[in-house]
Amino acid sequence: MKAVFLDYDTVSNGDLDVSALRAAVGDLTLCESDTAKTAERIRDADIVLLNGLKLSGESLRCAPKVRLIALAATGTDNVDLAAAKERGIAVCNVRGYCTASVVQQVWGLILSLNQHVADYARLATDGTWSRNEALIELRYPIRELHGRIFGVVGWGELGRGVARVAETFGMRVVIANRRGGTALPDRLDLNELLAVADIVSLHCPLNEWTRNLIGPRELALMKPDALLINAARGALVDGAALAAALRAGRLGGAGVDVLPQEPPPVGEPLLDPNIPNLILTPHVAWAAQEARQRCINEMTANIKDFAAGGRRSRVV
């Protein structure tokens, strides 16, 4: 089989082992991202591998040999699934490969915000500490996490993973009911959760029920010292509303690893470096080396299973 990885440079800087993947497909070409070359690269391919590059129906119509699209991600919104289904092309994704990496990132954001790490590091090195120790010790509020409430929106593998760490800090975990789903007695509606939680962490997919899940009204329900964490999908949160809440001091802080459009365009509200108590990272929660290797291994397993007639991790 002839396979092409359209944007291999987005998952590896040369630090991954692809020998098993090569063996599984026989003929593998690893490419750097270049949307303009997509149609040319997939024209004679049997298998297309990709991470975040967009794969349109028009491109697929020019690639009559393609039988499998293997994603190096859980999300599938960058692939025209309807066109793939129409042409009888199988699509598979990878799941659960980056849980440990994402959990680390989420808690890195939470602890950095709660401890005001960047703020105190600046005061320690800009001369303020040397000039007046008493002036800086209580400059920024630090709160113990023990006994506080941790709200999880999206009770999948990632939501459960971050919740387990919250419990080790002595926090009480509360879970949001799924928008559009059946309300469960041991969970809270989103509005209730936002009102009581000291930290709200988003781990839900992006769909018709969750787009702009957190907007001006929802932010107004949150405690003024609460933290909001989004390492799921950028469009879950109204960025302009979040920026306004942080500037006005109506929210304790926010940690964001994802934006609605990536890379972000000029004018993205959360790119302003003057927004207080915001930590913005460029979608790196999944990017630990071990997680990326696991992703390649899962893609290899999906391809082998497809070749044997299976349906492992199939979404189409």
C-alpha cells in the first residue's frame, strides 16, 4: 500500500519511531504541511495520514485510490466525512493517547494561575523583592485547593483524569450534565456548576450543543475568584467575553490551550498580552513525546486492523 502523511511535521521534530508504521503500509512518504500540495500528494495514495491539515471533498474526488484516512488526532472536523463516506473511504481516529499529557498541562495551568507563578517570578527578579520584601509577599492572592470545588464539563477520559488529580489535592469534584442529554441525579446543570465551582475545566467535544458554551452570561455566573481552564476546543468559549471578564476583574484567571482558529488570525481577542491573569498556550497539551509516539502506534494499529478487514477506531 502507498501511504502519505500530509503534515508529519506537526507531530514530530524527528523524535518519533515510525518503523512499525512503515512496515504496516509498505510505502510511506512523510511530508511537511503544505495545503497547496495536498491534491498532488494524495493522487496515487491508498492511505492518507494527517493531523490537523484540512482534507476537503474536492481533494478526495481527485484521489480515486484512497481507501483509508488515518487521523493522528481524536477530532475529525478537518476532514470532509460526508465526502469520504460517499466515496467509500474509511476514516479512523486515535483516542486516549494523550490523557497523561493533557492532564499535566491542565494542572500546570491551574497551579501557575493559583500560585501566580509568573507574577511572583517577575517581582523576584525585577528588583522589587530586594527593595521591599514586605511589599511583595501578599501582592497576589494564593489559595489552598484543599476543600474547594472542582467543576468538570465533559466526563470522558480526560475529564476523569483531571478530576482524579483534583481529588488528590482534597478538592470536591462536581460534574456537569451533558447539554442536550439526559440529566443525571448525581450531576449539576451547567449553570449550577458554574455558580459553585472554584475551578471549571472544560473537556467536552465541539458540537451544536457546546459551541459558545461559555459566553457572557455563563461567565457572569462564576465566582469572581474562580479559574476557567479550556484545553478542549477553542470555540467552546467566547474569547471576547472571556477577555472582558478578566480585564474587569470578574474572574480570577483563565488557562487556555486552544482557540477557535489555529493558527489564530490577527484580531483574536485572547492574543492581547495585556489581559490580566490569562495564560495562553499554543495547543500543546497533547504534545508530550510519549503521547505523540503513542499516537503513531495507535495509527499503526488502526491501519493493520483495516488491512485485516476490521473497524478499529472507525468514525466512517
